[in-house]
Amino acid sequence: MLKNQTSPMHVPGKLHNVEHVLIDVGTGYYVKNENEDDKDFFKRKTDFFTKQTEKMQPALQEKHAMKQALMEMMSQKIQ
């Protein structure tokens, strides 16, 4: 499962009781589910977050490269 730490950050976690789960469906609402639909729901959520992460990766790499270039330029100007 992915545990929401802050709105943009989720971390991996494990469920102790997989028979009874509460699903956060957004805006502070939770649904109690105890059937196979839970697995489908979590699979869709996991796939969504994986795709979003993959989409953001190139932009993050570009920003990192820009930051590195800026740091090198500032370092040269300081010297």
C-alpha cells in the first residue's frame, strides 16, 4: 500500500489486517470495504501514482540539471 504522508508524498507501507480496510476516497471521506473490489481500487491507485511519477521524472531531471548549471555558474562568478 502507499501511505499518504503529505499531499504530494506517499510512502510504501504494509497492512496488518487485510480483511478489513478503510479506503480514503478523498476530501476526508473513507469507505469501509471488505471484498475483492479493494484490490482493484488499490491496483488502480498504485498504477496512477506510478504513471504520475514516471511523467514527473523527466521534468525533475531537467530541473536538477538546470540547478547544477546555475550552481556552477555562480561558483565561477564567485571565484
